[in-house]
Amino acid sequence: MAKPGDPSGTSGQTAGKGTEAGSGTKPGAGNDGKTAGGGSATGGKSGDAVQVVAKPADIAVLVNKTYKLPDNFKPDDLVEPNIPFIFKEKSEKRLMRKEAAGALEKLVAAAKKDGISLAGVSGYRSQATQKTLFENYVKKDGEEAARKYSAVPGHSEHQTGLAMDVSGSDGKCAASDCFAGTKEAKWLAEHAAEHGFIIRYPKGKEETTGYQYEPWHLRFVGTKIAKDIADKGITLEEYMLNAVPVSK
Ligand SMILES: [Zn+2]
């Protein structure tokens, strides 16, 4: 059982370690919509039992291939941040949890002052939406293949309401590999933490996060944790699983 004060409800195993997702078998471009939080801890090897997080509404909640949200978890404070989006329609993709939305507004405004125009690409994603996505991939490629590039429902960080994919306001390279190295990506890497966000899937940490580099996927954790993670050059996995002493 999770200790009180352990927001992820972990039991000490290393999340996402050695999973299949870092293997580079995923489609290269535009994969974020298919992959966020996805896959399964059991997809690549046995022994990584999936665990349900104890505090899904915690701002530092760890959701990945090993740790899943309770079935049909939906945050109760979803709002639409007042920022530009690359699409016109009303959609759940615009939503984030209130605190994260306010922080994202400040981040986008700060970027603008520096001459960087950012726009939202994809925020909250319900478990139902993720289920539809995943099932379509299973139909197309079979379950084993789908698990390598698509989120198993309940494992998407977008379902927490704390994640937002962003791009330049022209929408070029939205959630695609070519976003890496853009001035927008550089600005985010430098300044996201000041506003409480981390680049959740950094380069070189694929083995730890279970995902390839996604310079566009912002995850809100609050400024204290974000700065700590950025300063140390670590991941949320390393922060959560090493910072919190865990007892069986
Ligand atoms: Zn994402």
C-alpha cells in the first residue's frame, strides 16, 4: 500500500524502466497524440505489475506505463486556459485543471514578451477518448504493436488534466519531432519551470520515462518541483521514486 504523503501511490519499483517505448519503434512524427502516458508496464517484460495511483488529483501524480489512474478518473476542476489554440473547435482538448491552466496562461504571456508565440495543441483527454484511440490502433496493428506506441486507457498523462502539448502559434510541427530545436522548444526548455511546468519526456531519458523525447509535452507540477527537476536534470519518475522514502 502507498504511504500517506506518497502522491503516486508507489511501492518502490522503478516506473517505466526498461519498457519497450524507448526502443524507437514508434512512428516518428506526430506521435504524441498516440503515445502520451501510454503503453503498459507489462508490455515489454514481466514483473512490472501495473499499479493504480493512490492520489490521482495530486499535483505531482506520477502516471506512466506502470502507474495508472483509477478507472474513469476525471479531474473536477477542468477549465479552458485563455491562450491561443491551433484548432478552432470546442473540445475537451482545450481543458486543463484550474491551477495548471492559470500557470499556462502566465507561461504563454511570458513567452510572448520574449517574442515567442505559443499555442495549445492538446490538453485534457478523457479515458473514453483514449480508449477509442487505443482500440482503433489495436484494430489496425494488433494489441501487441499498439501498446508500443499508444496509450493504454488510464495510463495517459493527458487524463490528469495537468498536461498540455504546445507548439508555435502557426501549428507547424505540432506534436512532431521537428518541433525539437525550434525557438519555441528552446524557450520552453529554458523557461517552463519558472511557471511550474516540466518537459515531461526529456531527451536521453527514454529508458526512465518510457517515452521518446517530446519537447512539446508540458506537465504541470508546480514551481517548486518543476525547478527542482529542471535544476537536477531529472525526470518526474526520478523525482517521485527517489525523493520519497517508500516502505513496503
Ligand atoms: Zn502530450
